[in-house]
Amino acid sequence: MNDMTTFDVEKIRRDFPIFEEKIHGKRLTFLDSGASAQKPQVVLDAVKSAYAETYANVHRGVHYLSQKSTELYEGARETVRAHLNAESLDEVIFTKNTTEAINLVAQSYGLMALKPGDEIILSYLEHHSNIVPWQLIAERMGATVKAVPINQDGEFLMEEFEKLLSEKTKIVAVTHVSNAIGTIVPVKEIIAKAHDKGVPVLIDGSQAVPHMQVDVQDLDADFYVFTGHKLFAPTGIGVLYGKNKWLEQMPPYQGGGDMINRVTFEKTTYATGHSKFEAGTPPIVQAIGLGTAINYVNEIGFDKIGAHEQSLLAYATEEIRKLNNVRIIGDAPHKAAIVSFTMDGIHPHDIGTIIDQAGVAVRVGHHCAQPLMDFYDVPSTVRASFAMYNNRDDVDALVDAMQMVQRFFA
Amino acid sequence: MMDDLKSLYQEVILDHSKSPRNFGKIEPHTTEGHGDNPLCGDQVTLYVNVDDAGIITDISFEGKGCAISTASTSLLTQLVKGKSKGEATELFGQFQDMVTSSPEDTNRSEAPDELKVLAGVKQFPMRVKCATLSWHALKAALENKAALATSE
């Protein structure tokens, strides 16, 4: 493997204390990073230090700790801005997670832009969190949700998308990478086509940011959302990038402290920029942890991470294909390192329980993507999702465990 | 490791999951109950005939599920056939007490041997819902609720 000369996966593994743990007495084979990624020591240290050495509320006090805490918190915002190549800090809003970021846009943009008869375009590849928020606002505003179909390989059908785009379309919301089957969606092309019709686009980047460099200006995304915990950061912190031209027009999502300019009982004026959408005390330490995680992955470099993961994906796909009676769900030519599969006659839940005893952690179920499961006519799949710290031993352990399942049910 | 697995997937369980008893839809039926496991997307529908005296004279099921869920449903149908509604409800209670670590009613009698093959589920808390899904569906059917039962 050529990339191994510059990319040392064993060194990366040593940065993650979880890999010292034994699971049921076995080596941990963690293939569930798509659900939530493990945390490197630098992030754990940053979290500890933020609580132990610099903690106070942000944007409030004039005292030393509040100032220090604010500097670190706002420093994390700058790290996120630079990482996404956003034009300004006002375009970077901290949220609880991806779900909250999408709900924010759905409720706020939706309230502003949707009228009865309008349409929202999604795709069959979406996670429930990029479906249900749109259904809620659509119902309230009398709008309709449409979904772009996919082919058997799990690819987004661009021509079908073009057919759905119309003057009724008020927003397009699609995932960058399918959480359930790994398809990388050609979002730049989708955005360009939507913009031709004057329609803004939200990209759900939850499964993309751990695997690839994202440049929101290059994509020309109107909204780009992701969650920190899949990017080796703590839970409770997510990001909404939004173009200023939209954020300035959008009404506040939640009311509270920090999002106001001046409050009287007669009339309240709102803060501008990101503050308008950040009511209440934010996840301070979690944001600092996110900034640290982003610096950590950037030190390794997404070119190397991507190459390593693609080589693992190819190896895993090849090895899993060798197993009898196994069907890989989703075979798009452009995929992130996610392999979803089913085994004839053996339910994913049984597979998950049995291979867990061998220390192999995978996700089994519908992956919060039931419309996609319905498309493939399966109730659920087994999903092995890889991250930069996985190696070939992980693939071998998965395959060995799958053979054990087959013997068990033979 | 294999011991826990062997106790979960006993021969009887594997047998019932591969060849479920009373599988299919009985027509006509007096009531039915549907169970949905939102965690895994599994579904089961029980078709039940209850006579005027409240006896379950026939029962069958359809659905997609894991080995635990399918075997549990298959065993359920064998066990409650010929029982009264009250007896079936009592069996549900005994079954729940057996598979959960904190029994609701410590005075309740033990589950019958036919159900004890599923006692291993207790060691796998994430799988308890797989085993109880069809019992919830049965309860819905017997209460004649059109509403959906979930294992939540």
C-alpha cells in the first residue's frame, strides 16, 4: 500500500485510547464510526482542560475566565470557518447536531419562503433527519415533499432531479454521502442545477466531513450542515454553515439570551450574524473539542485519510464479496468507506449480536433510512463503516466473524 | 463467549426460526394485532380467532424478523392456542418477567418450559425487544385495538 509510507494507521490508532480496551475479552474491531466516531486523546485533553482550567460562560462576563472561554469558543468557530472555507464567521452557526441544524433551516427558511403548493426536493438516500423536519414544515405551510429516486447501485438520478425541479421548488436538501450505503452524491452538480432555477440547496454533510475536505464556496452550497461527534469531536455540537444572504433574511429559530439586541415587552430586536440563531448558553466545551478535532484531522490531511479509507473500502468490498450468500447493498462507483450488506436467511440483528461476541462492532438496522430500505426491499442491513483509524486487521476480523455466523446458522 | 451465544440461540430457537409454526394468514379471523420494532424495522402481524367464551381457537402470524423474534412468535402461537385470553395475558407477564432483569411481579409463577428456551435473551438487553414484540402484538389483538403495538 503506497499511502502507508506517509500515512501511519498504527500511529493514529495509538492516539485513540479506546483501542486499548478489550471487548468480551477480544481486540476491538470498531466498524461503527458512521454512527459516532471514537475520540483521540487530544480531544479528550482539550475537553478536560476547557473544564479544569479555563471554564466560564461565554459572551457574558468581563472577568478573566469568561474572556478566556470566549476566546477558545470563538477560536473554534474560526477553525470551523477556515476548515469549510466559509467567507465569514457570521456564516458559521453552532448547533446541537446535524438534526438541529436541519430543523433550524426547515423551520426558519421554511417559514419565510414556503407557500401552499410549493415543493421541497429531497432524495431516496436521506437519513430520517433530512426527511422529517421537511415534512413537518411542509405540513404546516401546505407545501409538498418530493424525493429524487436512485438506481440499483444507489446512485442519485440527476435526470430525475432535473424533472422534479420547477418554479414550485423552494429548496433542495440532499445528503453529501449516504449514511446507509456510502454513495457519494454529486452535490456540486446538484447545486449548480438548482441555482440555474434560483433554488437554494442544503447539503447534509454528516457522513462526508470525516472522510473528505469540504469547501462550501467551491460547492456554492447555500447551507451545509454536519455534526461534531462523527468527526472525532464530542457529542452535543453541530454546525450550520449558511450563506449570509439567506441568514440575514431568515427569522430567528429559537428565542432566548445571546440572540437579542435589545429586549422590551413591546418590541425585541435581534442580534445579527450567527448570534441570531444561537439562543442560550451554547455547548462551549463541545465546540472547543470540535475545533481540536478539526485541527487533528487536518494535521493528518484528508488526502491521506481519503486514500487510506478508499484502499480499505476496496479490500473490505472484495473480502465481503467472497462470503457465500452475502449481498452488498449499494454499489455506486463513488462511495465513502461504508459497506452495507445482507446475508441470505440470517437477520442483521442476529449477525450483530453474534459478531459482537467476537469484539466486532457494526450497526445493524434500518440506519434511520427506511425509505432507502424500502427501495431495496430489505427491513435492515449490516453496516460496516470505516474511519481513518481502521486497518486491514479490522476487515479480516469482520470477515472471520461473518464466517462464524455462517457456521452458527449452518 | 460461545456459551452465552449457545444459550441465546438454542437448537429449539434455530429450528423455530428456520421453520416457523403457524406461519401465514388464517381467514377468516376475529382479530389481529400488529407489532413494529422501530429499532430494526421488523414487523409482525398476528391473526387470531377468539370464540364467544374468550378462548383462542386459532392463531397465525406473518412478518419479517430476526431469529429471536421469529422463534418467539412461533412459540407464542403454539403456546396460546386453546388458551383463554386471561391465560394468554398471564403468559405474557411470565415471559416478560423471565427476559427482563427486574420482574414486575415477583409473586407471579414461573414461565412454562416451552418459553424457558428464550431465557438466554436476558443476557442480551438489546435483544429483549425482539423477543417481546409478538407478545405486544398479541396483547393489542386481544384488546382488539386497531392501534399499532410497538416494542418500545
